[in-house]
Amino acid sequence: MTRLALAFDLGGTELRGALVESDGGVVAQVSAPTMAIAGSDAVIGQIIALAGALLTQRPKADVVGIGIGAPGPLDPKAGIVIAPPTLAGWHDVPLIDILGKHFGLPVRLENDANAAALGEWRFGAGQGTGSLVFVTVSTGIGGGVVADGHIYHGRRGLAAEIGHMTITGEGDRCFCGAVGCFEAVASGTALGRRATALTAPGDGSLLRRLSADGDVSARHVVEAARAGDISALELIEAEAKWLGIGFTNLLHLYSPDLIVMGGGLANGFDLLAPTIRATVEQRAMPAYRDVPIVPARLGDRAGLIGAASLILWEGEPGAPLAMATC
Ligand SMILES: [Zn+2]
């Protein structure tokens, strides 16, 4: 019988679960809106309920363990979710311990962006590389770094918080309190905010027509740019420049074989790519300029598939736990 892992992707708005095979195939998937303000007990109850729903769909599944991607900060080795800003009432929750006792199965925990990086590395755009940086650009900017065949964790698993590297001294304040974070200037939210500021309700612009005269989102900008709208194309150009600056920093810091861009804004990757590439050519030192920058391949399943691989790849070369024990 095929070995399967139960995988969960715990987000601030959506909790998703899946049964995943060792080749990365998803055989069953369920989801529920996260009870994000109800505290940790309620959400853990949701995880248990979703696991029940998955096992009802596949009653004969040979489940060998549970892998979870959850928002940081968290400690993957100790299995503790420390204090995620998107989940109320979570303070030092020993998630591995709680779920391990409930299910009697091994449980592995990883930061959600790291889990997505693992998914793309093992089964998606990064297959076959030794080092990659995965960047997710959506509401915020997150990332995961695979360095020489291992997820790079750093102290308490807190490494690669790339959304909060400072790349300018100006601009809107980031939710973290600082000014000039990568996320504050280059996230999908920042792009939507610039588009909203550039236009006004009722001005007849394509951006406002697409948003029904409400706030313009990054999705609207991509849609308008595809239709050839000049303002949208200029916004995309500015966005791509910020991304290119951030990616140049990542090239210099981590020297990956590949940068993989995921998240909602990856839907506009083809529009952004020429200016991202031109900015890297302009700013990176020559030795780093030929590193490919590619869109993610697994979409919003990267985190689930990566979380499952924490269990299914355990003990295999390149598995993160190999690093934890040496
Ligand atoms: Zn910040």
C-alpha cells in the first residue's frame, strides 16, 4: 500500500488539509475557514476534524505521519508555534506534542514559507537544484531558503524572514513597525495601494472599473496590464523594479541556483519578469547575473506538499531532519 502523509497548511484565513503520496501527489484535499480569533484549542480542534474528514474519504490509507506548515515565528525542532501575528491566542503552543499524543503518529512542523519552499524544491520548479530561494509575493512577502540541500533555519528556525529586509529608507510603515521593508514596498498589498492612490473612484480608469470603484488590488493591476492599460503597465514596471532590488539582495546573500517566485502575484510573473531581470542585470555583481528567476509550479498546494514531505522524505538525503540530528 502507498505510504501517505496527512498534511496541513495552517493560514490566517484558511486551514487546508490533504493526504499526500510520497511522489507529491495529492489524493484528497479539504479546507475550512480558520477560526483565527478563537484561540489555539479551537483551531487544533479544526485540524483534528479535517483529519477525520480526510480519513473518512480514504479509510484504508496507510498514514505514516503528519506534516504541518504554520505561520511563524515558530520553532520547528521543538515543535512550538511561538506567536503568529495572524492567529489570536497562540503563545508557545506545543503543536507537535499535542497532535502527536492525539493521533499516535510522528508529527513534523515547519514555517509555512519554508514548507512551500520544500514543496517547490522537491516536486516543483526547483527540482534537481541544490540551493534555491523561494519568494512568495502576495498580501505580504515571505520566503524560504534551501541552502546546499537543507532548509536554512538559523537560530530558533527564524531565518529567511525576507519580507522584512530593509531595501529603502522611505515609504509606508510596515506592519512590523519599520520603514522600508521589502514587503512594505513590493507586496501585492503595496502594489494595490499604489494603484488605489494613483486613481480615484469614478475617474473612468480601467483600474477603477475593474475594482467597481473600490480599492484597486494587485489582481486588478495585472488584469489591466494584460489589457494594455498604460497606468497599469507603469505600476507593474515599478513593482518589478522593487522585486528586482529585493531579488538582487537574495542573490548576493544566498547565491542560489534558482529563485522561485510564488504567491498571488506570480500570476503576473510574465509581465513582471523583463523588468525584474533588467534590474538584476543592472544591480547584481556579474557573477550572480545568470541565475534563473522562475515562477512557482505548485501554486497554492506547495505548502501542503512540502509539509507532507517532512514526513515522507524523513531520513532521505536532503531531508531537513537530517540537519537537525547532525
Ligand atoms: Zn517589516
